[in-house]
Amino acid sequence: GAVVSQHPSRVICKSGTSVKIECRSLDFQATTMFWYRQFPKQSLMLMATSNEGSKATYEQGVEKDKFLINHASLTLSTLTVTSAHPEDSSFYICSAGGGTKQYFGPGTRLTVL
Amino acid sequence: GENVEQHPSTLSVQEGDSAVIKCTYSDSASNYFPWYKQELGKRPQLIIDIRSNVGEKKDQRIAVTLNKTAKHFSLHITETQPEDSAVYFCAARPNMEYGNKLVFGAGTILRVKS
């Protein structure tokens, strides 16, 4: 399957700081990438769809000013959690589509103190 | 919108037995149904998928069946092994109006006892 990388794998930050997470498709071009959030022992919750060269599409209830998404190239999408608070602590995973199939990155564990 | 329900939430089987996980979906226009396996702290891995024009697909010990009329699909794992222990998620892709995004079930924790 296709290879998707994510960086960093783990980040700990203080409340009020912003954190940027990168998602890269390594061996294919992805016009669309997806950002998910996963709480412990729960399912994947889609946050937004990242579209190359245009604005992201956010799911209902997700604050676009809180979770900034930039899809500047066909291989890179970034998620910035702005002014992070402890309730933003979670596992953030991106996925990229190769045609119909979606492949996930390894995830980023965010802990906000 | 699409809603995917997954059962059971937990499943324990003896090594060598079969495991079956079932999902139902609400949008009859959904046309693609993947299954993902997620080990603790790791990424979900695509293990098998099926399109709406196919009723069954098999890959070694893993098979997926789809009943479009009843709007449900199932994952079958035969001859289970301890390394099959993980969380399994089903998903459905709604009609093209939703682009290529997936709607996930709540997940099933599979434990294979040796």
C-alpha cells in the first residue's frame, strides 16, 4: 500500500502554545488528505478534509480557527492546533487517498499540559 | 448522513477459532467498504476492502461479505492467531456528494486467547 508519514510522532506542549503536525504522502500524490482525532478506546473522528490548493472542509462541530489546515502541495498537509489547551490532548492521525483506498499516517500523540 | 454501526464491541475467541464482526450502514448509495486493523498506539492498517458491486472477497484467512439489500457487511477471520488481537474498524464511503471520505464504525476489540 501507499506510504504516509506524519511528524512529529509525539509532542508535549504548554497550554496556550500552537502545535503544527505534518502529514506527507511519500510515494504518491494526494489531492485530498483527511485529518482524524482519536480518543483512547474510541473510533476515528473525522475533523476535516484537506484539499490541495483550496480551503479545507471541516466537519460539523470542528472549529476551523482552532484547527488550521494547509495543503500546500500534493504531498504535504499540515494541521496546526492553535492556542492548545488540555482538552485538545489526543491522538491525531492523517490519511491520504490513493484512488479509492485510504492509508493512514502513524499518528501524533499530543499532550497539552 | 451515513451512519455505521459495528458489533460486537468486544470479541474473545480461542486460538484457531473463527471470528466474525458485523457492520450495518444507513446510506444505500455507499459504494465502498474497507476494514482496518489497529494495534495499540499504531496506525490503522487497511486489511481488506470490498466495493458495492461485489458480494464477497477473500484474502487468505480474511474475508469480507456484503449484503447490499440488508445494508450490512461482515469481516470473517478464520484460524485466528494471537497476532490477530487488535481493534478492528469497519467503514463505509457515502455517495460521491461526500467526496472520498469514510464514515467509521465504533470498533471491535478482538482478543485471541492462546
